[in-house]
Amino acid sequence: MSVTPQQWHRLRTSVPAVLDRLADLVADAPPDRPATAHWTIADTLAHLSAVASIGVSMLRAAPPDLPVPGLLELRRRTTIDTISVMNAEVLRHYPERRLPVLVDRLRAEVAEMLRAAEEVGPHHEVSWLGGARLPVPGLLAHLLNELNLHSWDVARAVRVPWVIDPADAALFVDLFLVGMTRHGHGNLLDRPGPVRPGRIAVTFQHRYGPAATLALVSGRVTVEPVDPRPDVRLTFDPATFTLMLFGRVGRIRAVLTRRLSVGGRRPWLLPVFLRTMRPPS
């Protein structure tokens, strides 16, 4: 699945639009209020600023503008299970916690990231975490998801709603998850223990784009032609799916509210598939 002109346009308009909403959200927010189990609102903004800065460095093929020793090597050896370690290391060396300063920095980094993306174009690839290869649209889709996900955290902290546009969330599934899998996930999904033999095919389906089938074979995940009879078929609302994927919405709730349906020939294999194709811990 390659990026369409409509997806490319939506990425470049949705990212600044969501950022504007986030800036309004934190305008009067208390910086020290917890937004997650481990981060305050100010920590969350610092993290987003760092994500955008690292994104710029990937697009420019230059060192990140962050005071973190050995960040390039840390990024190279990071896996899904150690992303939290990298995030903690970045925040430890990036002490700014004044919200107005962080918002200005985030705006500047996002603007530069969008400029760089426009210059290299949608078919350019970058080296992401763990040696994964990621097309530029996937990099922007990841940023868009980070903005929405952490804005949702901040909104909960200040007790206001945050609505994620499902068409934006679909970009994360189609361009980041599928895009990175198609181009190679490097060592990102490596995990200790024996590799399960055999093949598990999972088809992802939502209303905002075509279905995609990912197959787990001997510890590696690849994109295959859409399987009409997959082992597992996931039909979902993309906004709920991304919130569920990152632990903001429970799986049972997603199923009971009919925002997620699990079917296929062998749906009981989904947990096995997700032990490899898993979200950050």
C-alpha cells in the first residue's frame, strides 16, 4: 500500500491542526499535574518536542538537536520493549518544563519536520528505531498519532474531552504499522525466547481504506496480499484501535462497544501474533 495524494495531503494538514488543538488545551493547564502514571503534563510536552526533534534529524540525516549523549546509538539499538528506556533517557537530559517554552519549541520542530518532509517527498525512507525502515508518510503518521494520543492523556488530566478523528487514526495503521512492516522492521520487534514455528495471518480492516494482511512467519512480520480467509480478521474503528493498542482503552470495552470485532478461521491465535507485533511496553 503506497501513500495516496489524499493521505499525503491529510497528513500535512492534520498534524498542524491537532497541534493547534493541543496548544489551546495546555494554555491554562497546570504543568505538574499527572497526565500518565509516570509523566506530568509538562513531561508529556517535553516528550512530544523530543519526538519531533528526532523526526527532523531522521529527515535531515543529521544529529538531533537534543542534549542526549549517544542518542543515535540508543535509537539504533532500541526495540519495542526498550522504547520506554529511551524515552526516560531523553527526558532526563532535556530538563525544560515551562509549558509556553515547550509549546513554542514543539511548534518550531513540527514546522521544520513538515518542511523537511515536503522537500524529500513521500517516497523517501528514513531509518527509524531499531533499524526499521520507514517511509516519510509513516513518520508523519507516527507523529500525528503521538500528538493525538498524548493530547488524549492531557485532556483526561484536565477533565475535558479529546476527540480523535478516525480518518487520522487510520493513517497510523495504514502508513506507519503497515508501511514499516512492508519496508522492514529491522530489530525493532526482536524479543527473547524461542520463535514460534508456522504462519499466522491477520487481516486489518477499517472503513477508511483497503484491508491489509500481516503475516507472522518464524518471528518476522511481513505484508502479504489480502487473505480472504485469514487466521484472524480485525475489523475496527481506527481511533478506538489506536487507543486500545497503547493501553488507553481496554480490549473488552472495545469489543463490547462494537468498535472492535475479532473473527477469522483461528481467532485464538491473535494473542500469539501480538506477542511479536506488540505495542511499546
